[in-house]
Amino acid sequence: MKVLVVGVDLDTFVMEQYNALQKAGVTVFTHKVTGHGLSGYLKETVKLRRTIREVHPDIIHAHYGLSGLCANIQRKIPVVTTFHGSDIHSGGWLLKLSRLAMRLSSYNIFVSNILYERSGYKKDNYSIISCGVDLETIKPIDRNEAKERIGRRNTFVLFAGSFTNQVKNPELAKKSMSTLPQVELVEMKGYTREEVNLLMNAADCLLVTSHREGGPLVVKEAMSCGTPLVSVDVGDVREVIGETAGCFLAERNADNIAKKIKLALAFNGKTEGRQRIIDLGLDNKQIAKRIIEIYQKCI
């Protein structure tokens, strides 16, 4: 089976998903969308058709709504479109075009239930499939060992993103940490996957304060490392953490978040988050099996 992956931003988590598909026997090609805005995407269809002629894929898997719309300009090859969050949360014309992509696609994947609900999609050719975790790369390491390897011996909270990304709501995170002056808040920006794994394991707590998310992979990765975490109720976080000890859901106010951070810092040892991720079928191997079943249905 040959699959052509189409997307404007083929993030690490997208490519890790397709590494898992390749290991399962799927041949994967990629087409990166370089245009911007609606006109840029429409111009991209010429390049995409050229790629399709070269690759002769059995199926096209587009990531994000506009990529799905671009992929569906041709009607010979079935298209599966995954919606990750910004394509729906943004609303306006972007949501309208994403809904058009939903109607044209052979199958739609939403990375969380809340994203599906907000999409307003009513047909039954869809599944809720979160981005999975590469458990071979993201794995538990002793916290003290991880701190030693990254050169950080202090207690620190890892912020789930860059301080310049306003969607991640860094202002709320910094305000929440103001009552914990002895604890450093570290942004997660510019690290390799191996460095992310070390940082996740060295952190005393992960903090998520985002205004909106589809299904934040960072939470699943922290759980896969056994790292305690505090998150506002965003995306699929509530369902993913469940009753996992050491993983706390917080209200959207600095005082409550600070209270939960203190509980997370006091948690002794690793959480059982990794087993929770496995039990939920959120490792990339299990996700790949589900996606292959969708491909086979569409073909």
C-alpha cells in the first residue's frame, strides 16, 4: 500500500506516526505544502497533481483542513484528512473551508472528541484518533540521572511550549509560578526528540495552560515518561489522564494552578502514566494499526 502524506507543516509527531506505518508495511511518501493562505493552497494543487502522477499513491492522507481541501481538488485518489485543532478552533473562513474538506474527504480523523464536537460534522465516516507516542523514543529515565545529563540539578517546571506562543498562554503559567519563586519555569523550545525525552524525565512537573488544543501530545509524552503534570481542561487531557495519581487537572486561575503544582512537586517518584497510555492504545504502533484499517476501508 502506498500513502502520500500532505501537509503544510509535517511536524515531528506526524512523521513519527508515519514511521510507525512504514514499520507496519506501508510505503509512505510526503508532499509539503509551501503555499500560504487560500490562494497559496490553490496554487499548490498544481504541484500536488505532479507529485500524485510521480508517486501513484493508493490513498492520500492530508493533515489539517486546508491540506485536506487541497488534496481533494482531484477526485481519483481517496483522501483521509486529519484535523488537529487550529483548523477548527480558529473558526471563521478557516472552519468553513475545513468543513468543505470534511464533506469531500473519504474519511475524517479528529484528534479529540471536543474537536469533533466543535466541527459540527454529522456523517459517520470519521474516527477519533489522537496522535500517538513513540514509546521507543519517549521513555522513562531516572529523574536524577536525567537532571545530571542535561546539567540541571534544580527543581523546575517544564512549560508545554514556547513563551512566545500566545496560544499556550505563557502569561497564566508565569503568574501561577509567581508564588513559587524557588522553582524555575523552563520553556520547551528548540530541542531534539532525544533532548525532549531527557527534559521530560528531568522535569519535576509538566505545566499546560493553553487557551486551546486539539489533543496535546506533550501530555501523553510526559505521562509516558512517568512525569507528574498539571494541566487546564483543554483538548483531550481530562480523558487521557483519568485518575492517574500525580497528574492533576486545574482550573483556569493562577491560585488553583499553583496549588496543583505544589501537589505535583510533592508527588513521590514516577507516575503510572506510561501504562495508562498503553492501556488507552495511544502508542504509535496501536495508532498505526487503526489508521491502516481506515486506509483499507477507503481503498
